[in-house]
Amino acid sequence: MKKSLFVAVFLVSFFITDAQRTAAISVIPQPVSLVRGAGYFTLPGNGVIIAAKNEEVKRMATDLAAKLSKGLNKITVKEGTAVQPKSISLLLVNDKSIRKDGYRLKVTTGGVSLSANEPSGIFYGIQTLLQLFPTLVERKADVMVDDKWVLPVVTIEDHPRFGWRGLMLDVSRHFFTVAQVKDYIDQMVKYKFNLLHLHLTDDQGWRIQIKSLPKLTEVGAWRVERTGTFGTLSKPEAGEAATYGGFYTQEDIKELVKYATDRFVNILPEIDVPGHSLAAIAAYPELSCTPGEYYVSPGDRFMVWPGGGQHFYGLIDNTLCPANEKVYEFMEKVFTEVAQLFPFEYIHMGGDETARNFWEKTDAIKAMMQKENLKNLDEVQSYFVKRMEKIINSKGKKMIGWDEILDGGLAPNAAVMSWRGMKGGIEAARQGHEVVMSPTDFAYIDYMQGDAAIEPPVYATLRLKKAYQFDPLPEGIDASLVKGGQANLWTEQVYNTRHLQYMTWPRGFAIAEALWSPKEKRDWNDFAKRTEQHFARLTAAEVKYAPSIYDPIVEVSKKDTATIIIKLSTEIEGLSIHYSFDNSFPDQYYPKYNAPLTVPKDAAAIKMITYRDNQPTGRMIIIPIAELRKRAGIK
């Protein structure tokens, strides 16, 4: 038994040392400056972390020591103010050359020093430091590691490009527990995200306890359970029990806020009004313009998008009524309690995708328009938004909303989160308003990551390479008004945490780099290589990711009314694509794609897979020819 344990320890030790000495440094997001030196530092198995005389730094040092204390390693923490040899030193300094939230990390053959002007800089520096350690450091379970961790000699100077580096998590469409949200925070901070936007309310569920309005969670937090494709699910049947859902108590929210704050993450709460309010109306039907019986939507089709830039058309009135004073009393209660729970300076009021067809028929809306001299329904919504801002401001908070709040005239001090491309953000900035960029074409990580034949079906596709092109700062606007950006994860089709992870990573890497790293350091090929290195780290951490970058990109056109042409390509270099039309499964010995393919006359499907160095890398993709005909526009 002892002999086998010795062999296991030796093999793991050999693996760590050999792999670490040959692997390139792969840090995400890319630091401002990284200079590789000669040699390595070996942290002894009984190593020491020196922590500055600061409670936050000592807490971080303790967490780091716990992460490094695997197997035979037992790392301890001592308080100190100077670099000590053969140790990791976390030091607070007064150095004007280190920017806000920045740090200086030096690994020499004699030890590690991490310096920053503030605890946040130490925290971000630790995330970089951990990426220099071998992949095994990410293992949740204890592993038999020899009495040494090996680090490459390197000097890193770093600071963020933007102060707002966010991920939005929709907890309304599918509910995620406190423990699951904490786990998501743990994942995001590794890549220096510092804002978690919680989409707390929508048609499919109200997720935050409002003590003065108990029906919001008694009724609005629960719906009948359905599994399938959102927008096609069946409505509740008469007498069917609403058993799916959940909500965060106010104590839960306080716990989450504390957990996030300890990791230098702000939580932005969103209460989405006046649209997307079916869960609230199910609890309090008197808030609607339209009398009727309401239910919390399980994912049925109750809205229609006509296209052509027209507004949503509601089959059910899911809006709060702007002409009903009870609505403003309701929102006063909601925002009072929300403001007390979240210390962050902003509250998000939604404002997106409001169906107005019921407003058009409402006598109370018509009377309000005449009284307030409102020319159209855009101005009706603007009237509502401006009243929301007054309520939010009265709680000592600033208001932010989706870019539809520009319609009809923007509230005086509102910030805009631009999701319908960058246009809304550009317009808001030109009007002197603060902006957060989260455009669908770069930052909607609920979209498919590869070909629809293999990805869970959603509205559109956003590949990693496109997400990496995200730049929150368009030319020609005041840079001081662009606070930063974020990626948005809507969860209509995200039922569990494994799929939550799959949708976030690796596109979260791309957004993190867009928000932290200097624009001039962008290099897709280099980023792709670093991403592949981090796949191993995610695997070690038991975090699921999408391998879509290994799958072929399929472009279809037609030569004539019967002939389909297929063009194949890959996002990353070094892959070969092999294919078949004969219903068999291709491997590296099958034809290799070199030029556009003409589909054989009677073929039923194409099968494709990518290889690298004679090893399969991508997934087997099967696309029926009937589907390719549709894509090519052949009937």
C-alpha cells in the first residue's frame, strides 16, 4: 500500500514538473504586460504566504493557502509587510504607477511578490497567480501532490480597461439556488469579472421576496412544470398545481451580496417592468390595464414578434398599466425593499420588449395621454420610465435600463444598457448618459455556439471568434461615459447548472478579455491557444464548457434549383475536416475537405468531424440534406 502511494505521488510530481516546465504561460484575460524570465520558483510543501496587515488580504491569503494545501503540501499564512524568500508575499503598497484595481506580480527563482495599492488589486493578482500554477491546483478533490508547486519566472504589470465587467444571469426563466449562484460567482471571478447582473423578475417567475407584497412569491414564484423548447410549451391546465420555481428570501439576498462583496463583485438587481411582468400580474391582477385571469408562464407562446422593426404583439397583456396609480404604489414598495438589500449604486428597471397592443385599446391610457400631452405610446412608456427613475432616485440609487428606455425621451439621469446592438448605447452617450454595452451580436451567450445541427436550439448563433471581436468603446463617443460591458445569459433553454456552464465558457473568456485587457493586445490565434489550455483547467475544476471551436463551420449555397454547394471552415488553426455522404461515420482516413463540396444527387446526409494530429477534436456532426436544402433556399 505504501509503495503504491509513493508511486502515485512520484508520478503526479513528475507530471506537474514536466508539464509546467514545457507549457506556455496562458493567462486569461491577457495582462497589460507579461515578461517571461529564465527559470522557475519552487514553493516548498511547507511553504508560507505572507499577508499584509489587512483583514481582506489575510482572508484572501487564507483562501489561497487552502487551495495550495493539497496532498503533502501544507501552506500556512503569516502576517508581514515585506517580501520574504521562498514564500508568496501579498503586499499593500503606495505606488502611483499601479493603477486602480491593478497589481504587480513578480515570480523569481527565490519567491513570489504580489503588490497592489488596494485589496482588490491583490485579489485580481491572485487570480493571475493561480493561472501560473499547474492545472491540478483547480481540482476540487484533494490530490496527491509532491511537496512542491513549480511556477515560471515572470513579471506581470496589470490593470483593467473598464470598471464594469459583468455577466448577467437570468434566474427568472429557470431558478438557481443560492449555492448555485455562489458557484457561478466563483467561476466568474477567476477571469476578473466584477459584476453579477441578476435578472430577478420576468413572465416566468418572480424571484425576490418583497415582504410588503407577499403574493409576489406566494403566487409569482411558482409555475406548472414543463420541459421542452421555450415558446412551444403548453399552458397550465385547469386545476394544475404550480410546483416549479423558487425565490430568494431577503436573508438569501444578504448572504449572496456578502459572498459577492468578499470577492469584489457587485450585484445589480433587475426588476423588469413595465413589460415582462406576467408573474407580478398573476399575483396582483389589478396592476394590469386588461381585466382577466393571469398565470405565471411556463414557457408558452403568449407574445408575437412581427418583425420589420415593429413592436411585440401580446396575446396576453403582460404589462403593468402606466395609467394605474396602484402600479406606482406597487413599485414604490418593491424598490424600497430592493434598495435596502443591494448596496450597489444602480437598480435595473428593465424597460424592454413592451407589447403596446393592449394599451392602444385602454381608455385609461387614452385619458392619460390627453392629460399628460403624450403624443404616442413611446411617450407613454417614457412617462412610466421617468416615474420609475424618480422612485429609484428617492431610494438613493441610480437607474439603468435596456435601450428601449430611449424611446419617447430618456429619463434625465438614467444609464442605458445597450442590447439591440451598439446603436442605443452610442445614442445615449451622445446625449450625455452613462452606458453599459451588452449587444446581442457579441455578448448574448444564450445563443448557440456552433451549428444548429448539434447545439441546443435557440434564436441565433454567436461563435467564440465573434464574441472575441467585442469592443465596448465605439469610436466617436466620450469614453468616460462608457462604463464597460457585460455578457447576458438568458435561461429560457438553460435548465441546470451544467448547461449554464456550457453556455458561459469559453465565450466568457472572450468577454472577460474585451473588458479587462488593452485593445491593442487582441490576437485571436493567441487567445484561441490560451483558451485550449484553459479547457484543461475547467475540466479539473469540474466545470463544463462548449467545445464548439473544434467543430466545422458550415456555409450552404445553391448552384441551381437542385444543386447544393457546401463550404466548410474552422474557427481555429491546425484542424482537418473529414466528411462522408454515404451514411458511414468518417474518421481521419476519410476524404479531407479542401474545396467547396457539391452534394451528390441522392445523398441523405453529410457527416463531418475534425481531427488534429490524427486525433478527433470536434464532435461528429450529422446534417440531413433536407436541412441543407432549407438553408440554401431550395424548396
